Amino acid sequence: MLLPNKALGVADPSLVPAQVRAGSGCGGSQCAELQSLLSWLADGVDTTRQVSFECGGGVVGVGGRQVLLQRMVSWPLLGPGALEEGGMKLSVPVDLQAEILKLIEDARSPGGLRETTVRRLVDAWEVVGAEVMSAVTGRPEPAVFLVCRETSHAIVVAKWPSVDIPPYQPAAFDPELHFARAATRPPPPCGGAPPPARVNT
């Protein structure tokens, strides 16, 4: 359950950067605030671990506007300023997953995000502070929604959803299994053209 918040943003510095506000346009402060939020997310999100979940295509009220939540992917936030593992998450619509991953990659680069990129994001997305009712504690908890002005889809920074994200496990390489499979395959022809295909007449 989502509860609208009278405040325009979540001011607790242990959760998100201070001075996150809602609004349109791209004043200098808005660009700086959004860039600070994106940098914080890029530093803290663990994109090697994720879980997908279905919101049922529901429309909910957030900060006085309607927000569309459908199928999403969620990553844990583990970096500086985030809560303990299993707490804060970054959740994005599945359709925007590739775009958000590219944005995170750009934010992590030495130069960070370009000013033109941040301005474009401020024009396209509205930052809304709200509260999400915790299914675990039954108490409202702070959240930040980045709501697309055109589609009303949302990116959510919160403890929500209460889903378990599996721990990171690097892929294991078993040489015995790999080479055993390779030994069962027929060897490729050595040089020359491949054998002609048979044609039934």
C-alpha cells in the first residue's frame, strides 16, 4: 500500500541524498539534485543480483498523481548510505532495464553523467517523495519514485518490494564436464570445403 507524503521529498540522508524534490523543468538545483540521486544509486546498486516480479498492472496514487506499476526488475542497494543488505532496492520497469543499466554504467564512468543527459532526464521524469507501507513491519517507510511524465511508469527506490534477491554466485567452470562433452562431438573436417549436403531425389 502506498501512502502520499505531505513533504515534497525524503530528507533522511541515510536513505537518499538530501533535497530531493518534485517538480518540472530543469533549474540548476533540480539538475544537481537528480544527478546526486543517480550518482548515489550508481554507487550502491548491485546489478549482478536481480529478481523480476509482477505488480499486476496496478495504478496507485503517489504524491498526488497516478503511477503505473507493472512487471519490474529489482536490484539491491548495498553501497554507502544504503541500509543493510535485503533492505533498500532499486526497482525499474522491465521495458526500461537496458536503458537504466546503460545510465548506471555512464554514471559510474570517470566523467559521470553529461549535463545534457541530466537535463533530458529532468524533463522526462518527475521525482516524488512518498511512503510505502511495509508488508513486514506494517509501518510506512520512505521511498522515492521517479515517475515518467509521459507514461506514468515509475522507478522506485525503497525497501519495497519485500522479495528475496538471491546472493551473487559466480558461474562455476567444470573442466572435466566441459571436455567430456567436447570429446563426444565428431571432429570438424580439417581444411577444405565442408562436405556437401545430401539431397534426396
